Amino acid sequence: MQMLNKFTIRHYLTALLLLSLVVAGCGFKMRGQVDLPFKTIYTNISRQSSFGIYIYRLLKASSPETVMVDKATQAELIVTQLGMNRAQTEVSLDADGKVEEYELSLSFQFSVSDAQGNELIPPTTFHSSQLLPYDENAADAKAAEMQLIYSTMEKNIADRLYRRLTSEELMQHYRQFNPQ
């Protein structure tokens, strides 16, 4: 039994070493701090909303040198929220006509420009949706679950916005209009 354990452990360690080499060899790198070509950002997304707080934290954590300013005139990059809409659609009904399932959806529309008004990202929509089984007997619990789902969708969209704002494509567009 002792020999079997040593043999198995040796195989696991070898497999782990090979996996590490493959991951390192393919160019995988953990994302750390991002050096953004712009040092100030303005957005009309409320800092009081959970969505806004999440975006501000993401940007601050990944680019500590970047400052969020309160006025568009002070910013090198302007992120404009054009809209955020929640929707709840009945997907299925039971024989009595009661809702069995809802589709929850969240749409976020935005655009990005520089201080001179050059459009870096044209009006774009991020959309997220999820199904929610519904039971009238647990309406309070389902209402809480619905809020949790919307919160998760907001975080997912905030992550997508963050990745877009720190993308190489956006930085190239910015540098094209704002050579340093």
C-alpha cells in the first residue's frame, strides 16, 4: 500500500509539473496592474449604485494611477452610460395560468470618448439574461433570489465593461487620437 501511495503521488506531481509547463508555455499570464494611457476618467455612472461601486473598485484596483474625476471637462477619457434597463418576462405558465418561470434580463448601453470628443467605442449594448423558476408559495424568497440574480448580472456586465476599458484595442484608439 505504501508503494502505491508513493507511485500515485509521484504521478500527480509529474502531471502538475507538466500542466504548469504547458500553461506557462502558451503565454498565460495573470492579469495584474494595467498601465492605461489616460490618467483621468469621468463617468456618469452613479458612484452610489452597486454597479458603479463595482466598476470604480475594478478600475482603482487594476490601475491605481488612474483618477476618477467628477467633471467631464477634467477627464482624458469619458465613459457615458446611455441606459440600463431591467426586464422580467413570463416564459412559461402552468395549467392554471400561473407563472412557472421568468426570464430576467439586464441591458447596459454605453459609449466611450476622449476629451476632444473622439468616439473610441461607439454606442454599445451589453446584455445578460437568466431564467428564474417561480413558485407563488415562496414569493418572498423568489423576490430575494431575483435581486441576487440582478446583482450577479450587474457584476458580470461591470466585468465586461472593465475588460473593454482596459483592452488593447481601446488603448490603441486612444493613442491614435492622443499621441504622447
